[in-house]
Amino acid sequence: MLAALLSGFLATFSSTVNGGAAYLVKDVYQRYINPSADNRTLVRISYLSSALLIVTGLVISVFGTSINTAFLWIFGTLAAGILPPNVLRWYWWRLNGQGYAAGVFGGMALSLGQVFIDTMYLDKPLPLYIGFPVIAILSTILTITVSLLTQPTDIDTLKVFYRKVQPAGAWTPAKQAVLAEDPDFKKQSPFSRDILNTVIALVGITSLYLSTLYFVLHRIDVGVALLATTIIAAIILYFTWYKTLPPASQPPSEEFENLVEQRDEALPEAA
């Protein structure tokens, strides 16, 4: 039993530390700090990053009095800090990498600050209904401020994103740039339909998940009702989502294939 618990812990521990160190080395150090770093330097920085992550985890664990406290921090205060930039990136064209990073890291710092204050200065933790909105508002202000004070994302990148994702919200500059190149461009699905399908899918998936738990508990009547809800949600999605999907891309025409063959035959001669 002890070996099984340790193996489960070490699997999660090693993957978290190695994954976090890889992010810090490849996405932060090599990209922004030292792009010309050789492999030996990157390996040394990875050692330092791994040690930093472990020490940070140990420091955080000091302030955790129970598993409930840790989960409350992860899904409450920490989520409040990183949620605003992750939502804004889908609905606001002006959000850039600097604003996103400022919101995420600032939100993490704010959530850790609340844990520190709760532990050192308060008799009991600050209620979630107070800490969550305060941290979320501060993270939103930080994200928007840094984004407006820095250069916007390149318009070509925004055009590609708008064409592929077709987001809702404040995307007027990207939309105008796309329409300037392709006046006939239209979104494949309205945002209202996407929201409706998302809600229906959430109900169906949640019912499917809970139905298995009730079957295990021998609550057959509730399990069957939840499973029926899942089936009804799937039927509704068939008409509101599946039937509205764009047609599959057509196979290349014979003329196009002939052009490709002519190009391939001409390549050796050109070489």
C-alpha cells in the first residue's frame, strides 16, 4: 500500500516539476532572456527551475493546514487570479502576451498574498465570496492596464485567429481587416447558438458523469433519469449542433491533381 501511494505521488510530482521546468526554460528563458543559449546552459537552467518549483511548493505547503485549504486555494483564490486573462483572450482583440502574462502572474501573486494574510494576520480564512471577486477584479485591471500600455498583437496574427476561431466580443479591428481582404467572409455559427449548445452539452456530460455514481450507489431510479437526460441532450445537440456543421471539404479536383503532378515532375529538372 505504501509503495502504491508513493508511486502515485512520485508520478504526479515528477511530471509536474519536469513540465514546469520545461515551460520556464523553453517559453521564458530561451525565448525572452537568452535566445542563443547552448544546451549545457539550458540544462543548468532546467536544474535551477526544477529546484525553484520544488522550493515554491514547499513554501506554499507551509501555509496549508489541510487538504481542504489547499483545494480551496487552487479552485478558489488561484482560479480567481488566472480566470480573467483566460476569458479576455477570447473576447478582446487588444489583449496581448504581456497583458496575459501580467494578469496570470499577478493573479497568482494576489492569491498567494491572500493565503499569507489569512495565515499570519487573520483568525480564520477570508470567505471565498469576498476574496474571489476582489482578486478577480484586481487581476482584470492589471491585465487590461498592461495590455493598453504595450504594443497590440500583430494584425496578421489577429486575422488568422479571427478566421479560424471566429470569436465573439470586441474584435472589430480584426474583423475589418478580414472583411477588407474577403468581403464575403461570414461566421459559420452565431455566438448565441454556440452558447446554447455549450449549456446543453454541459447538462448532458454532467448527467452522464453523475449517473455512473448513482448506479454504483444502487440508486437505479436516479441513475436512469440522469442517463435519460444525457440521451435527450445528445438528441437536441444532433439538431442544434451536428446538423449545422459546415460541409466537409471537397477532395481535390482532377485539374488540381494534374497541376501537382506537373510541379513534382518539374522539380528534378529545376534542381
